[in-house]
Amino acid sequence: MDKAQRLSILDDLIKLQTVNGDEEKVANYLKNLLEKHGIETELNKYDDNRYNLIANIKKGDGPILGLTGHADVVSTVNDDEWNYGPFNPKHIDGKIFGRGSSDMKGGLAGMAIAMIELNEDPDFAGNLRFLVTVGEEIGELGAAKLAKEGYVDDIKAIVVGEPSNSTSRLAMEQLVHAGLIELNGQKPETRMATFCAHKGSVTYKVISRGRAAHSSMPEMGINALDNLVTYFNKQKEYFTDLVKLEDDVLGSTKPSVTVMNGGNQENTIPDYAELTAKIRTIPEYTNDKVISDIQDLIDKLNQADPRMKLELKILSSNLPVKTELDSDFIKLVKSSYKDVLGVNIAAVGAPGGTDASQFVQANPDLDVVVAGPGNESAHQVNEFVFEDDYLKYIDIYKTMARRFFA
């Protein structure tokens, strides 16, 4: 496939408006593209207008290497602030602008093209499975469905095409300085990187129920907001201890309270209040342990004060993902980058999460790496991917596959 065709496919995907939904557009586009090149595909319905896509290349009886990416994109924030419009891809000064260019239609297009070119290579004798998911940005919905239905059970290793690069060496140094990525003694020679691990997450809501009363007679009521603040302070003490344990690649657990609501009228004691928190977890302190700790904290407060009525509601629990730096798979990945780029890259831990959390829950032995052409402009106005990065990652994916089956 020539350069113009490669770029045209990414442009086509950016034009498809899949903001937190309507991923069927991408699924159908890629289905038609792959089938045109002789690759078997399957649509997997999540909901109306929301379809996962599975594509397979089988050229032997050996292991399966997975490639995966999501078809949804986040909100455009404010269309008027985009220089060229969020769904009107523009190629300017070596950059491709558009919502999803970085996160992660660049990776998605690159993987699809790598599949096509490997399928057409008579010397390639491997087995690939391409999983295109819905709803990653809000809940990893499509990945959870595919994992539950067994689509990753027989995959040995998987490459997630999420953004793994920085826009500059300076940007990477700033991420390291901020503690968002750990180099562990590695000396990267480029702003490109790969993630061998990423944190999991536990998202939960704590609900406080009280009794309403007139604010002139607060003793007649039970202030749900006061009780929630009591919990908040105890939770803050717990968080102080929680962050002391560190992973060698991912660093420490990162807890945050992100939403807090209570009361709806200035002269009424609130009978309801709630907070939402997200804890970014590491393998050394499991999600189940975190959930148990929070429940125990709530139980003790409820038992100590009969006027306290706190409830815990778990919104999501996504496992951390980690493939050891010295594993054969990470060595293969780093060697593949060097083959294409001619320089050494770092394999680091990512602060965010990916669909891989769902996949390792179904297949705990799965080796995972995050490798994609995007960068930290993801989710921003005027999001972009470097054109050269996008093109190089097609070759990186192909090199990974060839080495995997060598």
C-alpha cells in the first residue's frame, strides 16, 4: 500500500464521528476494507449502532498475536476552538489534525494496514487477531464483552495501539520529572516509547443518607453532608497510607476524589450527599483489597455512630496490567522499534488505563504492550498525530508480528 493510501485511510476514520458511540461506522468501514483484501471479519453487537469488530489471519497452528484498539473518541470540547474543525482532517507541517488522530484512530488505521500488508506477504506465516472495540473511553464496554465471550482466551500476547509517544524529548522529560512515568535506569534515545504496564482503577461512590429538617432546627435532622465530610476525612487518612507502597514501573497508587455533591436548598438540612472517587491501582495492592478497605472504613463509621448511614457503590473495577521489563515479549517489542527507528526506546508504565484491563481479567497469562503513534495531545482541542509517527508505526507493528512468529 502506498503512502497516499495509508494516509487516506486515517483521514477516512477521523471523518467518522464516533464521540462516545456510533462505532458501527468504524466497524463497517474497517470490515469492508479488510474483506476487500481477503481478511476474514466478524461484527459483534454491543448495542444499536455500536459494534465491535474481530478480524483474523490464520496461517499456521501456532500461537495468536493480538492487535487491538477502540473506535470511539471523546467529546470535541468546543468545536469553535478547533482551527480546522474536529472531524475535518488536515495535514499541516507534518501533523494530522482531528479528533481521534492521536487517541486512537492513528493506531487503529496503522494496525488495519499492518494486517493487510502482512496478509499479502507470502513469507508471513503467523496468526493475528484484530479486535476493534466500542466504548473504551467510558467503561471499556466493548472489551469487557469480547473478554467475556472468549475472544482473548487463546491469544498469547496483545499489542494495544493507544498513544505511547511524546511530542518532544522535553515533553517526555517533563512526564518523568512529574513522576507520571518511570524510566528505571533506561536511557531512551527518542521521544517514542512503549508502555509495558499501566495502572488499574477502582471507581466508586460513597452515599450518605440523613434526615431533612429546617436549618433553624438542625438538631431535628441528620446532616448527610456533615457525615460525608466525616467519612472524607477518614478516607484522606487512609489515602496517606495507601500511596506509600510503590511498583517499580508504575510508581504508587493514585487516589482522587473527583465529585462531591450535597444539599439542594440553603435553608434545609440535606438528607442526601455523595462523593465519587477514582483510585488508580498497582499490582502490589489489588483492586479487591482496596474495595475491602473502603467497605471496612464505612462499616466502622456506621457502627460507631447510629446517626451515620453510609453506603458504598462500586462503579467499576479495572485491573492493573504489567508485563515484566525483562520478559521475552518486551525485548521483542524494543528490538522491533530499533529495527524501524534505529534507536533504543524506553518501555515504561502508563498512568492511565486501556482495554487490556478487561483482557487480562479473562486471560491472566496474556503479555501486553501499549504501542501507538499518538501523543499527549489526545483529548485536547486541535489533537494531532505526527504523520511520520503514524507511518512508522505501521512498520513497527509489522516488525513485531514478524519477530513474534520468527
